[in-house]
Amino acid sequence: MKTEVLNPNKDRGAILLAARLLKNDEIVGIPTETVYGLAANAFSPRAVNKIFEAKGRPSDNPLIIHISNYDMWEELVTNIPDVAKKLAHEFWPGSLTIILPCKNIVPRETNGGLNTVGVRMPRNKITLDLIEKCGFPLAAPSANISGSPSPTSSDHVYKDMNGRIPLILDGGMCEFGLESTVITFSDDKIKILRPGAVTPKMLGRFGEVEIDKAVVSALSSDEKPISPGTKYMHYSPNAEVVMVKATSDENFNNFIEKIKLTDNKKKYALIFNDKIPPDLDYLTYGDTEEEQAKNLFAMLRELDSMGAEKIYVRAPSSEGVGLAVYNRLIRAAGFNIIET
Ligand code: TXA
Ligand code: MG
């Protein structure tokens, strides 16, 4: 299959072409403000199965459904509690996925056979327009091969999906760069299953917030995750990732001095900035939590293309948006964390 990449801002027919493909049960790469998604008609088991096939994704891992208006939400879920309505009005369109009990209309292929469904209204204009033109909501996971870093540009999607899907809509680089915040409600609390651009503090204005244990730690093998996606090794480049918690640049650089001679793998550092560079080839991913969120996945992919075999990443702060960066990085590192 030939994979076309079209930019709807330059090619006016691109969104109509995408809608036509989706109506015919094909799957299409779409831009969102978080990461690129791989979209299918959420109501079509045949189309949704193509997503799992293209990604190599385990079929028990549920997909998020993307909507463009509130009527679509009501069509999908049995009841929308007040707090959920308030959260949607505050954060939609945007990077918040809300899990609620679902109606039978949601096929088991889409929600992994659970009795709930995660829904979000993305902020990207191209994708909102596309959903409107389709007239049905779009199930879409991140558009990467299962397990690898999520794509934040159409080039990343092309790299992973070339030959597997007919079309990618190019909407430029993703604004935020990490996947949406995923929440559920338990005992009247807002429970964060996956941190993202919508932070615990922002959610805290709407009720008591609890952060699921799996967000910052590994579950033991006998614990069952609420969000099936958290049990898989995730976001990993081909290179082995080690997360290094260092209190200062000097501290990090001393650590690099020591490990430099340990094995003869092709090693790189991924650090915040180049003010005090380590004695090792490196890339930077930014000083602020927002920059780090935007650049992390792109830099991990970049290091892969440079032939890295081992990457030592300076650990980010886990405050605010940093919690999302930290959460992705501990998974990319397979929980291999060194404190120095
Ligand atoms: O920003 C995003 O959320 C991106 C863009 C494309 O919208 N999508 C995305 O989808 O990250 P995906 O499939 O890569 O991640 C969805 C996560 C998985 O960890 C999955 O297990 C969880 O959300 N999830 C989805 N539906 C769920 C449900 N009903 N109950 C529990 N967890 C759910
Ligand atoms: Mg994903």
C-alpha cells in the first residue's frame, strides 16, 4: 500500500479524502495537539481491527474515542456526572480523556471489552473538521508501532506506518508532545491514570484528585492495572534508556565520566541544555517542563536515527506538566533509574 502524506492547509481536498477513506473502513494518520493518532470509525469493528494490526497492538488495550461535539459524547456514555461536564467545559477541546461507563453502541474491539470508554475532544482544527465531515467519532491510539515513542510529527508517523496505511494528514509538529491526561472517577475522586498537559493542580479545582499508583511506579506482576496500557513496556526507542536523577549539572557530568568507560556501546546523553556539557555526545530536550514534554519523544527518535545503543537521560522534575514527562521516561527506561 502506498502511504500519502497531505497537508490540509495546502491541499484543500485532503480532509474530504480522509473522510472518504474513513467512511470506507480505512485508517488514517491524524494530527492532534498531543501526539499524532491512527484513526478509524469508532463504530466499525472491521476498521478498528486494522488499527491493532497496523500498530501490532495487544487487543485488550482499549482505544480513546475522539469527538467533535457534545452530542457524540452522549451517544457513547450512559450517564455524564456533573463533575465530568464541568471538566469537559473547562478543558475541551483539549488534552483530557474522560473515562465513563459506556453504552452498547461501543464495539468491544474499540474499548477492549471493558464496560467503560475513554472520550476526548481534541483541539486540532484539522481533526475536529475531519470528525465533523465523517459524522461519526474516531477511535485513535497514538500512531506509533506499539511500544515505541509516540509520533509528534507526520514524519514520525510515516516512519512507523509507511506501507501500512493509505493516508497521513500533516498538521505540523504537535503543540504539547505527550499524550492526553486520562482520568476516571472513583469514590467521588478524580483519579489520574495517565498524566498529561492537564495537571493534577488544574484538575484539583474541580474536586479531590488522586494519582494512580501506576503513574510513577512499576506495578508488581500480580497487580492488575486499571488502564491496560500501563502494563506494557512503552515509549521506548531501540536504544536502551537509563534515567539519571542528578541534583546538578556537575553531578550528572561526574556520573557520565564514570560510566563512560564501562561498556563499548554507542552511548549518548539527553540533557536539559548545553550550558555545562558532559564529556559524551548528547542532545538537549529543554529547560522547562513544557519544552521537555514537546521534545522528549522527538529526541528519543532522533537518537535512534543517530545509531544510539544506550541513552542516559537527565531526569526531569515531576512537578506540574513534568509529571507527564517523568511518567513517560520511567517507562521508556523500563524503570531503570539511577540516583546520583
Ligand atoms: O493524546 C492522546 O490521548 C492520544 C491522541 C491520539 O488522542 N491517544 C492515545 O491513545 O494516547 P493510546 O491508545 O496510545 O493510549 C490510550 C490509553 C491507554 O493507556 C489505554 O489503556 C487507556 O488510555 N484507556 C483507554 N480507554 C480506557 C478505558 N476505558 N479504561 C481504562 N483505560 C483506558
Ligand atoms: Mg500510545
